[in-house]
Amino acid sequence: MNKDLLWLIGAGSIAQDYAKVLSSLKQPFKVIGRGESSALSFKKTTGISVSTGGLNVHLKKNNPPYIAIVAVGVEQLANTTKDLIRSGTKRILLEKPGALNLEEINSIYRLANKKKAEVYIAYNRRFYHSVEQLRRFVDEDGGLLSMNFEFTEWGHIIKDSQNTPEVKNY
């Protein structure tokens, strides 16, 4: 198992955002993607090369990472995460929504428990610093008394997106 090098799985726009954050944190990482076109786009945008061929091809040639970030298409989130867990990866940051449906989320949960792996879904990753600051404020103030969450679903954008019907129905 490779404990020194984080793997970023995926080479799309979300993975590019993760690469910017990891680079700014000076965190060593390796990018693993499937196709040449997304790898070229990733390289052009970030300056970072992508190992192509997909996760399973890469796992056959290399020891699994201890930590990975899964930033693939929604349809592949669950299977990619389970492949990493089965290979021995112990800590995974899984891009939202984590899977296509509750059944897939539950299958990840069961496998992670069985293999003693930690899987976190990456909600609010852009605002993580603000969440840490909020935690400090709450601790300094003596605790939380109430909370309000708001969720926005942009149906008009989702409807016209190029996502598959299965993703749109989720």
C-alpha cells in the first residue's frame, strides 16, 4: 500500500478543481483517468499529467493508495469507490452525490465497514475553511443553539444538462 501518494481518480472538471486545491496544499498526488481526451484537457488546464486506462488497469500494475479522492462521473462513483475499497484503500473522499441511489450508497457503506475503510462524501468542499471557522466560533461561544440548512435544486439547469436520464432522475 502506498501511504505517501494520494490518488485522484478522474480527470474531469471536478477533478481539475481538486488538483488545484491539492497543488496549493503541496500534497503529492497522482491522477488516474480513463480516456485520452479528458487527460489532455486536464493536462492543458492544470499542467499535470494523467495516467490513462482507468483505475482497474492501474491497480493491476501498482499498489493501492492509502488515500484516494473519487471524482468520476456519477454513474461510476459507486463502482470506483468499491474497487478502491476492495484493493485495500482505507480513506476515500467521494465526490457528491456519492452514488446514483440509496442502494449503491448502502453497498459502499457495507463494504467499507467490512474492510474497515473510511468513506466521506464531499459536500461543501469549496467552503470547508468556512466550516472550520464556524466550528471555532461555535466552540468559543459555548455551543450551538439552532441551525438552518437550505438546499437548492436547479431543475432548469439539470433538465438541459447532458447527463444521462438515470443521473437526471436521481
